[in-house]
Amino acid sequence: MPAELIVAVIILGAVILFSLEIFSIDITALIIMCALMVTGVLTVEEAVSGFSNPATLTVLAMLIISAGIQNTGLINYLGQQSVGTGIKNEIVVMAMTMFLAGTLSAFLNNTAVVAIFLPMTLKIAHHKNINANKLLMALSFGAMLGGSCTVIGSSTNLLVSAISEEHGLGAIKMFELAPVGGILFIVMTIFLVIGIRKTIPERKSEKGDLTGIYRLDNYLAEMIIPENSPFVGKNIEQTRLLQDHDLEILRIIRRENIIYLPENIELLEAGDSLIVKAKARKIIAMGKIPGIEIRTDLAINDEKLITEDVVLVEVIIGPNSLLIKKKINDIDFRKKYKAIPLAVRGKRGVAVEQLDQIALSEGFALLLEIEKDAISELHAGDDFIVLHELPQIKLEKRKAIIATTIVITVILAASLNLTSILVSAWLGCVAMFITRVIRIQYAYSKVSWKIFFLLAGLIPLGTALEKSGTGDLVATFITEHLATYGPAAILSSLFLVTTLLSGFVTNNAVAVLLAPIAITISHQLQIDAKPFLLAVIFGANTSFLTPIGYQTNTLIYGAGQYKFVDFLRTGGLMTLLVWILITVLLPLFYF
């Protein structure tokens, strides 16, 4: 089979796997790498070259530096300061959110920035009585746009820079993206907060509480065990209520005591009040069982569920969570987190029934009933981003000053061409380790290894495109059909294809595929390749169109109660304007 056909089949398979999310993106990337080796398209050395690629190593170094800054408490401190401002104007607060997220994301990992700011943004929205959906979208879009202003702003930027350097075009300089990226950031911020913010819907529960938001009203009930009940003296398992009625007992109220998360061996006593979760028809059916009384005069809401020791908490599955792809049934929430999952909000909306069979994904929102003293453990781990409850992270001033100095030094060293970004970034990492800003063990636990393996597995695909000639065939097809319209039209089309693909396939994969093609197109047109590479960068970084195309969108999706159409509507308008701006700005700066 011709190499071109093999590579085309591998690319098609990759697009399908990335789009359907059959495997996590890092595993899909490693499958691609292995496929290129097994088919003989690449040698073993070429296939594993992604692990030593400057882009992969630079991204790893910047992830460590981001973890170091995060460890000082500086980002949390900045967010908490913004909570305390007296400004309540919606437009101003949205603009401030975009500015802060964008500024930090220009130099730090934007996914980490959004993850940290998520609960703070919700708290700001609550205290200032502002639509949380608008602030969350401003947070995500601001982080994406900010990451487009410097070469270290996103892994995609570093990836395309490395591809440019490999082709003898030189690496993209630290602030080379800033002129176009800065204009995009300013214009798109104004456009979102003034022009189209009303296209972002506001969704609130009629009751305004979490039980209402997650539609638990018809699934919760209070069940009384009267004195003459045959269930008195039996343990929960012996009653067969759980097995026969698909019932979950959240707590037992016994006189002045509350038994939270009762074990199946717990004996029932006369007068016990059981707070239970079940389907509405099951609750009605239980009311007909002799020895059980269902209270119909009392609605179960947040106030009824929250006690001195137990609270309701909304959490988001984080980007580094070990629970991704696991079914709830396989996770012992009671033992591991001292919690019970009551409801899940995912891509298909809110689910209250048959939770056990739901496979968790990044960005899914869960409503947990949890012991109050266990919340700190949720904050400390990487499985969840806890909403509404802010972590008590103290600002370590000495570490914050040292870390900030290191970051500034890394940026200046690369900007002034004293050394490469790769070298300056790793010198920054070593400096953070030596000064104890971050311990290497902590760095191991906090780095998103998913991104590292994603890049390492994807980079060989770009090599295969060129080695097989597949990239040349695609570039020739594009130039033959669009050359008559001029370079600006090809540039505009390249951006559009990149941003549309990035809405459904991980943007790093799109960049790996299209950056070599962009270079070949520029060679065939005999013009500078830089604007074509920037079109790929900006297209991959401005994936506003869907909640699945960019990690920051995925993170806010569950927390904001969004629907897919919300991103199509608001993100579609954002994409349209960015497309127009890129079509004008890149030729203006480079042609």
C-alpha cells in the first residue's frame, strides 16, 4: 500500500478517535505513534522523536513553572482580590475577568488559570448579582485569547514554533504574536462584553438552590418508620428496600442525632426519619408499603439536606482527574470522598437516575452530599474542581516574589535572544527547584502529563505527512484551486479550516497536520511562510465554536449549565469576527 494512502487512513482514524472520544486524547496520540511505527511509514527513531522535540520539552518546562506559580498562592490571591472589589457593573466585571485571565494565560498554562478561577468567578457572580454564564464564558474566551499573545501562551504556539524551526524558518519569537494577538484580544473583549453578551443565556433554578438546579425535587423524600412498623429492629439490608426499590438512603434522623451515610447493617428504630433518593414512582409505591409513611407535606431542598456536619457541594471533573473515563459504579465515593453523588450534569444534560452507569469525562459537574470536614481533601486532590467553596490557600510572599522573578527572567532571556525558550524555561524550572518554590515531587504530581504524551505522540504525524508526500498533495490541491484568488484568500481559508477542525478535534492535532501544509503552500506561492503559520496558530487557539474543542471551554461547560447551542451561537459570532480580523490583519502585517 502506498505510504500516502497509509498516512491518509491513519489521519482519518485519528480524526474519528479524537472526535468520538473513544479513548483519551493522549492514548489516541500514542496509538497514532505506534501505527506509524508498525506500518513502516516512520522508523522507530522518527516515531519516538516527539519525546525529545523542543516543543514537548518546552511545554513540560512551562507546565512546571505554572505549577510553581500556582503553589505560591499568587493566582488564588489575585482572584480573591478581584472578588473583593466593589465594582458591580456587568460589562466592567466581564472585561476585568477577560483581562485578568488573558494576562495570566499569556505566560502560564491557560487550563490551570481557568481551573483556579472557576470557583472564584462563580463567587464573584453571586456577590455582585451578575449572570455567572457570562462571566464563565468571558473567563474561558479571555484565557484562549490571552494565550494567543505570546509563544509560551499555549502548547499549540510552541508546537508550531518548533515545526517552523525544523523547516529552517526559525522559531517564533516570544512576542511575535503580540501585535495581531493583542488586537484580537482587545477587539474581541469589547465585542463580547458590549456587543454580544446578551446572546449568552442565563439559566437559574426556579428555587435558586442546588437541588432545584439539578432537578432533584421529585427524587428526594422523607420516609418515616412508625412504632408498629415491621421494619423496626431490622437492619437496612434485611428490609430489602434498597434492592427492591432502587433506593438510596442519604441519612437517618433519629431523635437529636443524624446518621449520615448509614451502613447496610444499621438497625432501624421506631420514629426514624429517612431522607431517601429514588425515582418518583418508586417513592409513591413505597408509600403504599405497610410500615412506611412518606411525608408529602415537606419539600426536600438544600436547607433540609444541609446540616452542621453535612453540606451539598458542586464539583467539576478536573483536567488531571483520575476519574476520567471511569463509571460512577466503579468509584467508592463513600469510602474515598465521604460523599454521595446525587446528580450529574454532562454533555446530555442533567442525570439523576442510573448514575452508576455514567462514565465521567472532563468538565462533568457532580452534585455531592459530603461531610463538611472532607471538603478540604477535595481541594487538595486533582480529581475535582470544587465550586462555590473557595480553597483556603495562603499567599506565600517570599515564594511568590521569587517565582515571579524567575518567570520574568525566563521571558526576558528568551525575548532578548540571550538563549532559546527551551533553555530559559528549563533554567527557570531548576531555579524553582533550588529555591524551594516547588519541590520536584510536587511538580511530578501537578504536571499535566496528558499534554506531554499528546504532543509526543502527535509530532511524528507531521513528520509522516512530509515523508510520505501526503502534505505536498494536500498543499498542491489547495494552491491549484485557490491560487487565482490570491494569497490572502488562501490565508483566510487556512484559518477557517483550522478553527472549524479545532472545534471537534484537539487543537494540537490540527496544528500538527496543518502547519507543515501551511509551509508547503507558502513555498509553492514563493512567499513568506510566517503569516500562514500564524493563521494556523490563531485558528487553533480561537476555538470558540464548541465546548469540546478547547479544554477551557470543556471546564466551564458543566459549571455554567450551558447547552451545545450556546457555544454555536455566541462562539459562532466570535469566530466570524476573528475570521474577518485575521483575513485583514495578517496580510496587512506580512504581505
